[in-house]
Amino acid sequence: MDVAVLAGVVSTGLFAMSYMPMLVKAARTKDLSSYSFGNLAITNLGNVVYSLYVFSLPFGPVWFLHSFYLVACGLMLVWFLHYGGAWRRFVARRREAWRARTAANDRASTSPVRSAA
């Protein structure tokens, strides 16, 4: 193993270890209020685009590191939507808007129509 590959293996391990406390805390506490949806979404989009480059490279430590980032960032986004209630708030808003439209339509269809005579 040459020095460059060894450095890649060691740095991959260090980067993965640096992410583990964040992932463990998020999974344990289910508190992702300090994260922003925009940041998590852009990070995941960037990782997907960057995958085109990384996976075109010869197989090596960078594949493992990037795969770890893909999984970790994807998990954080899913957990943010699930634990953070963002998805539930979105569904609740849509449901409330639908109920309001339905109620308005019901009122409009049952209100007496005044004739012009």
C-alpha cells in the first residue's frame, strides 16, 4: 500500500469517526431542531451530484468516504423530516387547507341564492 492510499484510508476513518457523535446523538435524542432543512437538502443534492465524479474515479478509499457521507447526510435529512415534524407540519397544513376549501364550498352550495326579481 503506497502512502497516498494509506493517507486516504486513515482520513476516511477520521472523517467517519467525526460524524458518528452527530449521528448517534440525532438518533438517540431525535432532536434535530438545530439543523436547517435548506442546508440538509442542499448537502444531499451536492452529494448526489458529486457522486458522478467520485464513482468515476478508480475504486479506493474515497468511494468509502463518499458512500458514508451519502448515507449520513441522507439519514440526517430523513430524520429531520421525520423527528423534526416537518413532514407532519406540511401534511397538517395541506389537510387544513383542504378542510377550509371544503367548508367554503359547502357554505357556498348551501347558501340561498337571491333572485334578481
